[in-house]
Amino acid sequence: MASDTDTAKPDRPTHRSSRAPFLGGSGLGRMILGLNLIGLAVLVIGLLVLNEYRRGLVEARLDSLSIQGQLLADAIINGATSPEPTPSLDPTAAVDILELLAIPRAERARLYDSKGRLIADTDVIADKVLVRPLPPARRSDAPRFFWDDPDAAGRRDAQAHVAEMSEVQKALAGKPVSQVRMSESGDRVVSVSIPIQRVRQVLGVLTVEAGGVDDIVAAQRMAMAPFILVAIAVTLASSILLDRLVARPVLRLARAADRVRLSRARAISLPDLAARDDEVGDLTRSLESMTDALSARMDAIERFAADVSHEIKNPLTSIRSAVETLEISGDKPAARDRLLAVLKNDVRRLDRLITDISNASRLDAELSREAPRRIDLARLLGDIVTVYAASQREGEPGVRLDLDGGEYPVIGRESPFGQVVRNLIDNARSFSPPEGEVRVQLQRLQEGDHRLIRVVVDDNGPGVPSENLETIFERFYTSRPKGAAFGGHSGLGLSIARQIVEAHHGRISAENREGPDGSVAGARFIVTFPEAPAQA
């Protein structure tokens, strides 16, 4: 039963807190968060670094192209323009200069007049041919999808022309323009447009563009590879760690629980997991404690069943013997009366025994059904003693309550508390003489930093043998003085009282009272409970 169950291993805590910890208080939570943040930080840092790296490369390319374009524009201004009589641009001389300066094949220069009309193009001068891959051959009746756009190249040329002309128009306002835009081939290019001015008059615009932006982007993507690999490695490492530290241990716990369920084991025992200082260790220790408690409770139930079987057999054996003897007693009224009296006593004993066994078997359920609350023991004991006084019959010992007033608060369940006091009072009355009196006292104690409340029950009986002061709390133990009614007690009352007291974190003990001459004056039962705090 509950008193025989060890609910937790005393050498290590079963859990850290009844409240679920936030990540700051969780070892596994911190590890998971840290690993995820490391992988995320690697990607973020890589993106920031490489974005700055790409921007720097593009800006360096624009600066280089601006210098080159300015030199070419200065050459055109000096060799192909005339300030008199009015500033003008000689297109033939400008084309010769562009052809003479030999623009690299990776770059392209275009010269526009003041109206935005194209004068010269180095790709035309160098007879450069724009090569585009043809789309795959398709039957006329083949289905077309939204990505199969035959006019895509034409639209791309138009968009590139619009972007270039917008750049030229801005440069015709007299200020250089640089940007990254799309070319007719669909590639990104860096472009610089420099106004050609003579005597502050814009005579045309030189546009120089160069590819390689896509190469820069490709290089950036390649540079991202180490960061991506590191992030993947961190993710894989975190996944492996979580598998080894969480998934596999939880699977082991599940299999151990299955073994317990299938009766191949009485308790979960995983010492390597229980030694861990994290949530898995807490769970393992809790499961070990739970299964140990269940195993202990099963053992207690088995012992209880064996004790019940033994105790029931005694009155049944007596009844069977009396019935057999009654059949052969013949017409002897005296013998028949004695046997009938034995049968009545045994029936009463069985009734009392079955009642107490039922109470004991329901005790754990009753303790868990009612929620603990603040109880005033003075009021509870006063009500119980009043009931005994009202129902007292002639020749029965009286019951008296001694207290100094005030409140005696404890935390627990009122019904079990009352059962403890009634069991102790009934036991004391059964041993007290008819003229005796059972005294119930309430006292306050201080043990170190702990405030306690003690309930004392005294009787005027013969006392308890010193060697049985602990044994009397065992199940089915009875020790009655000579002349006491046989079978009037089951031996479960004090055992039930101890179960209830220990379930409420209290203590119960027995001792003998001494009279003035040092002789035994009766038995004393002492029950101690923690006092409820003022804010409870």
C-alpha cells in the first residue's frame, strides 16, 4: 500500500522544477538554440560579407570604366570637335578616333550626337556579330507553355534599348551617369555615359559598357560555397547530436517502458541516461522512480493479498469447525449455544475484517481524489469529540479534548485526517476500562526552523509491550489483553492511520505513559504534522 511505496529515490532529484523551464533553464534547449543560431549566423555573415564584396567589385569596375570612358571622351573632344565659329562635333573624325583607340572586345563604346542619335558603335566598327542560340525546333502543332515565348528576344532588345537611351538622355543634361543594366543578350553590364562638351555645350554622349557582372555574381556564388558548406556541416552536426542526445535516448526509454508493460521487467533502469544533467536525465530519473514506486506498490499489494488470505482463513476455519461440531452435538443445548456464540463472533469478525480491508484498499484512491487544502485541526477534533460525547453509552469510556484555543492549521484532506483521529480514539477506547477516559490534546512544537502541530491521544489501558511499540502499526497485528472480546478488531486501524499520516508528510508513534509510581498508566499515540504557512 502507500506506506510500503518508495515514491522517489532519495540520492538524486527526480526533476528540477514543476514549471516547464524556458530555454535559459534548459540544457537541451540551449544546445538546440545555439546550434541553430550558429548555422544561421554563418549564412548571415556570409551574405553580408559577400554582398559587400560584390558591391566593391562592381564599384571598382565602374570606376575603371569611368576613367577609360573619360580618356576616350577627352580624345574625341580634342580631335573631333571645333569651338569656332560655333561648337560642333565631326562624326567622321570621332569614328576614326574610336576605331584608332581599339576598344577591347570585352567592352563596347557608342557615340551619340546631341539629339540622341547613334553615330558610331565599336561592335559595328569591329564587325562584331551578336550570336544568340536558336530555340529548339518545335512542330507547328506542338503545345506551347507560358515559358515558350518566341518574342522574348525582341522584348529584351527593346528593354535594353530603352534603358540605354534613358541613360543617354540623363548624360545629355551635362552630368556623367553610371549604372548596372541589362544588355540585348540578357546579360548584366556596367555602363558609363559621359557627355562630350565643348565650351560648356553638350555635343554628344559617349557610352562605354562592359560585361563581367554575371562573372562577378558567379564568383560571389562560388565564394558563398564555404559558408554554405559550414552551415550544412553545422546543421548535420546538430541533427546528429539531437539524434544521439535526444531521439535515441527517448527511443530507449520507450523500449524500456514497453518491457515493463509486457512484464519482462518490473522497473526501468538506464543508469547512463539517469546520470545526465539535462531534461532526458530528468525524464529517466522520473520514469525510474515511477516504475520503482509501481513495483513497490505491486509488491505491497501482493503482500496485502497474502495477509488478507491468511486473516480470512482463520475465521472461516473456525466457522467450519463450529458447523461440523454443531452437526454432531445432538441434543445438547449448552454445547449448541456455545457453538452458535462462536459462529456469531466469527461472523462479526469477518464483517469487521472485510470492512477494514475495503477501507484499506480504497485508501490510496481516496487520498488522490480529494485535493489538499487548509484545515483547522482544532475545529475538526472538536467536531469528532462532540460526536463521541453525544453517542456515548453507559459503561463506555468518555472522550475529552484539551486545547488552549486558537487555530491549528495544517495542509491536507479533512476526511482522512478525521479517519486517523477516529481510529486512534476507537483503539484507545477499546483498551480503556469502562470508567476510564480518552484524552485528546493539541500542541504546537518548534523543531529548528519547522513549526509543527502534534495530536496526542492517551488512554487508561494496560499500555503496549515495549517490544511491540512499532509492530502495532503493521497490518493485521492485534494484541488484546485477557478477557477482551475475540475478533473485535481486524488489526488494520493503526496501519491505515500510519498510511494517512505519512501521505501527509507527518509522523506517528506510540509510547507508554507512566504513573506516579513508575508503573504503566496507559498508552499514548502521538501524531505530528507540519503547520500550514500563514499565506497558504
